[in-house]
Amino acid sequence: MGENLIKRLIEFLQGGRMEKGQRQLSWFARTKFGASFIEVLRELESVTWPTKEDVRGSTVVVLITVAVFALYAGLWDLVMTYVDQWLY
């Protein structure tokens, strides 16, 4: 679905009509910004997007990693608080 959407968006932004066998570019496609934007969209066509399962798996890994480091930081803070109170 994504590839088809990107192709349709590129065609829409290039716009224009056929004149003398050549496509007449739209005003947007003739600007530097428009040409760059269309080029970015063309690059996006070649991207291999992750599946839902890949995204879900990566999200779980990130959440677990964040939880472990938060627990580690919290425990370390607690220990250092007790050491600070004991010393001073």
C-alpha cells in the first residue's frame, strides 16, 4: 500500500500534461524545493519497511531495556542516598 501511495504522490506532484510527446512539469516540480522533495519520495520507494511484528518486537525490547536501566538507576540512587546519610 505504501509504495502505491508514494508513486501516486510523485505523479500528482510532478503533475503537468503531455505536450508534444513530453510531460510538462508542474510549477511545484520546477522549483528547487519541489524537485528535492520529489527526489526524496523516489528514495522512499526503495525503502524496505519493517513488518508489524518487527516493530512490535523492537518496541518490546526497547521498553524492557528502559525498564531495566530505570530500575538500575533507581536502586543506585537509593544506595547512594543511604551512603550519603550514613557518611554525613
